[in-house]
Amino acid sequence: MSKIPDDIGSKYRFIILAAERAKQLQNNARPKIKTKSTKPAHIAMQEIEQKLISYEILPLPEPAAR
């Protein structure tokens, strides 16, 4: 498995980010790295490891009052 960058915080967030980026690559987005790999998931994980993908962590919504 890839090395999860410390700033991401959890392996679950890493997987979600990689999956979203892999979808973009499958929909013909250009890779931000040069690699021999043609697998979108592998490319996405490498891009995240190299901090080439930006993301925003949104706060949790407040629970609705009853």
C-alpha cells in the first residue's frame, strides 16, 4: 500500500481522495505526473503522495433541532 501523507489524517480519507481522483482520470483528466502505470487508482495515489492534489476538509453539519 502507498504511504499515507500525515496531513491527510486517516487512511479512509486517503482512499476517498484517491477514488475521486481516479474517477477524474477515468473521465479523461490529465495525470499530474509522468508514470508508466495506466491504472487510474495507482496514478491517483501517487499524485496524492506527492501533494499534487488539493482538497478541503469541510466541517460536520450541525444536527437538526427537533
